[in-house]
Amino acid sequence: MEKLKILNSIINLSWLSLLMVISMLALSFFLPEGEITDEKDTLEMTSTDNGESPIDLFSAEFKEGKKIFYSNCASCHNRNMVDDMTGPALAGVIEKWSDYPRSDLYDWIRNSQKMIQEDHPRAQEIWRDWKPVVMNNFANLTDEKIESVLVYIEKVGG
Ligand code: HEC
């Protein structure tokens, strides 16, 4: 009789744990997948219909720029765009180069040392402040790719 009782409670326990597993599975099925950490989702949720939706922040160009920035530039330039790191903060960089054709900025990013040697005024100025730290060359970045990074920098840096 005692044996039967123990057996019974074991069976009950197994049922209980099976029930728990099933309910956890069901719960994970109904809950949204993972936490919403993606900026896009968060912002889309808070976006309003006043015509100033932040969705354009996440245009394909912005995303492309972010990808390029994170994989090529973020090791030296702060992601927040406002604090210096190994290299200067990049917020407002378009304005700083606005006395010159936009292509100068492309050229700088592709080969900064060449521009310094060619006595470009802005290149000289920034080199005076930051030498001897040399920026990497990004010879393979096309105008369009650099433009997308600049869009990203401007939107993040304000
Ligand atoms: C190895 C570190 C390093 C990397 C990687 C790097 N930079 Fe730089 N960058 C610098 C430094 C240092 C300067 C300051 C000038 C100098 O010392 O040559 C600079 C300057 C600049 C400037 C001029 C800023 C101004 O105020 O005029 C721009 C624009 C710039 N970087 C963009 C980029 C972009 C875009 C990338 C990625 C594609 C990048 N940098 C990657 C180190 C880096």
C-alpha cells in the first residue's frame, strides 16, 4: 500500500512538471520574440502621425551609413559623435568642410595624408590638432557610400 502511494506521488510529480513545460512553451509562443532592442522598433512604436515621423531616420541610406561607420570608423571615432576618442568627434563635420567642395571630404576619407601633403587648409588644420595619429585610408569607399556615412553622422550628431 505504501509503495502504491509513493508511485502515485511520483506520477503526480511527473504530470506537474510536464504541465509546467507545456505552459512555458505556450507562453513563449504567445509572447513577442525577445526584447525589443532594435532602435527601429522602439522608435516606430513611439512615432506619431504629425508628419515628422522618425522613420525617415531609418532610410536605407542611414542604415547603410551606420553599417559602414560601425565596421570602419567606430574604432577611432566615438559612436556618440560628440566626444573625441582616438580621432575627433565627427558631429558637424559637413559644416567644417563647407568652404570646400563635398568631394574634398570624400577625398579626405579615401586618403587623408595625401590631402595634408597637398596643403588643403582643413586637412592641415585638423592634422595640426591630431598628428601624429594617422587616419586609415578607405580607398574602396565610393562617393555614395561615404555620403551614406555622412548622413548617418549628421543624424546621430545632430
Ligand atoms: C585609425 C583611426 C581612425 C579610423 C579607423 C578612422 N578615422 Fe577619421 N580621423 C582619425 C584621426 C586621428 C583624425 C584627425 C586627423 C588626423 O590625425 O589625421 C580623423 C579625422 C577625420 C575627419 C575630419 C574631421 C574634421 O573635423 O575635419 C573625418 C571626416 C573622418 N576622420 C572620417 C572618418 C570616417 C568616415 C571613417 C570611417 C570610414 C574614419 N574617419 C575612420 C582617425 C581615424
